Amino acid sequence: MYMDAVVIAGIVTVLLIIGFFVGVGIFVMKDSKNHTYQGKKEEGSGQKPI
């Protein structure tokens, strides 16, 4: 396959997009550990759902 500048730029662009989404996924997983979410709340507890 002939590798010219456009093909290399396309491959780099795809790798950067994949890296971005992997980074966002890792951030979301790490950030979700900092928040505690309770399951079903009892009705009449006086708290508004988020």
C-alpha cells in the first residue's frame, strides 16, 4: 500500500480519536468511584431525586 501524507494523517487522526475516547472512559470510571449513588430510595424520605 502506498503511504503518502494523507494516509498517514488519516491513521494518526483515527488513533487520536480512539485515544481521546479511551481517556474519557478512564476518566469517567475513576470519577464514578468518587461518587456514591444509593439504589432505590424509600418513598416519603423527603429527598428529591437527582
